[in-house]
Amino acid sequence: MWKYFEQRYIQPSGALHFSLLQNLHNTQQQQDMSIEEYYGAFTRITGQLCSMVLKSSVGCKSCVAKEEYEHRTLVFQFVTGLKQDFENIHTQLLSRTTPPTLTEALASLIAEETRSSSFPCYHFNTFSTQCSGFSLAAKCF
């Protein structure tokens, strides 16, 4: 029965695959987009791409290694599509010795977005002392 559903509903199409890859390549966080909105747009495309690939039920070492590589590539694509405001966290995530999972990257980015919106004068790693009446700009940490 499952084989019937796979054959009926999973129909790989070269044109669709190309279109989805092109959309994924062009997907970036817009200035008015939250991290959650960008993540939703990103995962809609990656979900469609993943549904086009039949997964091996064997779980061989090379299959697992390939899946880990593909997941790491998706994390890099997600992080590189972030708007300029997240450049510091983008660098931190991609320079880790152990690459983050998409879930870990998302959690870090949401925390950074929440932190930066909680302190409007404190913009990521720099802050302006104009908030406290001074006109100097200072670097934090």
C-alpha cells in the first residue's frame, strides 16, 4: 500500500526540482521578516525538496554520512540567507568546531532577535551611548 502512495504522490520532476533549488538559492530574510518567518519560508522549500527524495530504510554508514552532509549544507544555506543585522551570530554559528543543527541555529537566532528587540539602543554587539545622553559610540565585549 505504501509503495502505491509513493508511486502515486511522489513524482520527481526535473523542472520542479530546478525551480525549488532556484527558490532556495534566492530565499533570504527580508528586512521586515522575523527569524520565524524566514525559517518558515526556508523550510517550506526544503520540505518540498526533501519529499522528492526517497529515503533508504537500511541506514548504511554512507547513507547516514550523506544525510548529515546535506543537513549541514541546509544549515549553511539558512544562516547565509540572514539579513545583515545577524552577521555576528552568523559568523559565530558557522565558525563552531561542531556545526550546529538547524534547530540549534534557529534557537540561537531567535534568542539574538529577542535580545536585540528588548534593547532598542543596544544593537547586537555595539551600542550607542546616546541612549544615556552621551554621543559616543562604544563597543561591548
